Amino acid sequence: MFARALTFVAGLTGAASVSQFPDYSQQYMQRLGGAVDELSRFMDDFDADAAELDLSRSAALVDLAQGGQMGAARAETMVATMDRHDRLSSDLERMQGLGPFSRAKFAARFGKL
């Protein structure tokens, strides 16, 4: 009798947990998409500033890095931001073709925003 009750409770707990995966994966996709959009706007602003000075992105980073300690620190931050944008964009592309359970599994494994 006790084993049946325990099995029933475990089954309900498992069902409740599994039912949350689609919602979790949808929320993760929204957060990931929002992060990519925000980083894209930030990079677009940087590219626009560089274009006003007739510089490419990489040339603008070099120029920024040569502007003293603050410029060098800001250049490193921009490189990290660009790397993060590339990583999150790649993750978003890979997740868009997956179903809800596969997205949840992917998010649990690689989901570092």
C-alpha cells in the first residue's frame, strides 16, 4: 500500500516536472532572442561610430585600444561583447530548429546567457 502511494506521488511529481519543459524552453528562447537583439543594437551603434570615422570594426577596436587605459579596457569589453553576440546568435540559430524538449535539454546544457 505504501509503495503504491509512493509510486503515485513520484509519478505525479515527474509529470508535473515534465509538463514544465515546453514553457521553460519557450521562456529561454525569448530571453536568448532578447539578449541577441540587445547585443546587436549595441554592436550596430559601435559600427556606426566607426563608420563616421571611416574605420572598420577591427580598425576601430585597434584605435580604441590605443586611447589610454580606459580605451584599452573598453576595447577589451567590446571584443568580449562581440564574442558573446556571436555565441548567443549561434545558440539561437541552433535552438530555433529544435522542439520544446530538445530546446530545454540544449538550454540546460549550454544555456549561459
